[in-house]
Amino acid sequence: MSPVDQQSRRRIIRTGLTALDEERACPGYTLYTPMYGPGEVYLIDLHGEEVHQWDLPYPPGLYGYLLPNGNLFYGGKVKDETWDRFPAWKNFKGGVILEVDWNGNVLWEHHDQNHHHDARRTPLGGAIYLTVEPVPAEVAAKVKGGVPGADGDGMWADLIVEVDASGNRVWEWSAYQHLDFQKDVVTFNDHRDEWSHGNTVVPLPDDRVMVSFRNLSTVGIIDKKSGDWVWRLGYETLAQQHDPSMLPNGNILIYDNGTHRQHDPMPASRVIEVDPKTNDIVWEYRDTPPHNFFSPYISGARRLANGNTLITEGMYGRMFQVTPDGDVVWEYINPRFHINANGAEVNWVFRANHYTAQEIPALG
């Protein structure tokens, strides 16, 4: 065994709390889940100190967040007969969705072997989440883009599912029935075993749902009753983005990963706030030089109560707050490294969330 640590990032960077401007950082707590850990979820304070930990019965599939009642809503990963469905599937599949209390007691559990990436609690005690379904061969043949011949045993696309509190399906939306062969083109070097590759689903008021499709560099809002798109932002602006969220002012915050961006050969990430009425970018965070901030996969961004933005540069386990002017005022690097589905040692974090003390009843 070499005496030198072979995990490059851990060898060359600091971990834990690496920056704090206490006067400008938004006070409160950050919740994060090491993506390939055994099921540990951590809540840390502004000083990087752990104030609570959940030890859950499933590895993350892929993260958890706190509900208004203080319980944890969590997607877990189940290794089942679908594990080798297509090469990338094992990296982001889920399989089980949980609500647990502060002590980790399971209060609600729903299994779906096709669940992946994201799931959100619905007001009546159910959930809306992402799954996949096979694309009929005659439809797949019309899909453009991707690596020619790289569709393995067939093509898959997203099926958004909503279940009630008893786990009964009450609504679903099939991506392949609503995508456009001319507009929805798979990124040139992605495998054709996935058409859409959803990574986020967000229930919105007025019976709408917002989704993010990475392979199509598209974020859109769907009217649940008609199934039609009511808003879309695509590859003209985005490059394999993650984690759109709607802000109180109606704008949409997006982590724009920057992989294979149009008109820009240098890979670099940014976080943008978009006005959906015009699709104009009204706020943007980049680093200087731009390539210093880049995660080709995963990652997220959330607007905080004081106007700062919490950003997760996921593939480096980096979580940090920036002010509206783009100053970094808090930074924490996940110090926990685990072996991922491809055998690499990583400290990845799919996305992190921030909560004020008032939003965590157990700390009151």
C-alpha cells in the first residue's frame, strides 16, 4: 500500500469548514447526505459542527430534505433485479421513499423499483417522484442525437408518478408521449439508452409540476390536468442543468452545470435566476476564472432567507453560500469519502438544503 493517499481531491484540498464570514452568512443549518454513504444524513451549523445525524436503513437514492414538521423526507437506494438495467442506472436509481422522524423512526415508506433521483412530499401525505419506463422501439428510432448505436437493450425515458398517502397512483406523466423529436435532441455524446434523464421534480401551485431533463438541457413546467408544457427553457440557455426551484418572486433558480454548453468550449458551471416571463437571466453566479467552479454532474442551488444562495458543487462535495454580489461567505467541504457504484472513492453530495432555527422544531 502506498503511504500517499491516492484520492486526489482529499490529498490536495482541505475538508470541513473552509470559509466563514459570520456577519454576512445566512445563519442556520445545512443538511446534506454523502451520496454513496450507508444512509447517513448530517445537519451542521454555521461553524461546521454536526448538530444531528440520521442513520437510515437504505443508502441514499439520492438525498433527503426536511419537511415543515421537522421530519426528514428521504430517497433510498435498493439494489434489486434492475441494478444493471443500463450502464448509468446504478448511479442514480432509488427504489424507496421514506418519511422519518427526528430519531429516524420510519413513519411512511413507499417502494417503486423504477424510482430515481428525486421525490417530493405532497400536501395530502403522498409523494410525486421520478421513474423510468421503456420507450417503444418505433418511437426510439425517431429520437435524434446521442452516440449512434449506444442504446444497449433499448431506450428509457422518464415517467413522473404521483401516489397518495396509501401508495396508490393518482397521476402520471409519460415523457416520451410529450417530447418533441425536433426539439428534444439527446446531447451528442450521451448514450441513447436514456432520452430525457430527469433529475428534479417539483410540485408547484395551480396543479403544475416543474421538471429538469439533463440529457435535453431543458427545464419545464407541466400543467397536470392537460399534460401540456406551459413553460420551457432549453439548450439555448442551459447545459445539462440540475435542481430548478421557484423563488417567491416567481423567478426560477437553476444550477447550470455547463457540460457541453453551446458557444462556449470551456466547461464551467454557473447558477442563474431566470425570469420565466421573458426567459432573461436576471442574476448569475460564476467564479473567476470560470473553470474554477464546475461540476459536470449532480449539484444544486437554493436561495436563502437573507438573499444569499446556497450552492452545492456536487462532485467535489463543496457547499457554499454566496451573497447577491457573488462573495463567498461560507464554505464547507464534505469530509466523508465513500466508494461509488463504479469503484471510485468520492465525497459527492447530490444537493444540500439550508434551514433556519425556526424551521427545525426539534432545535426549538
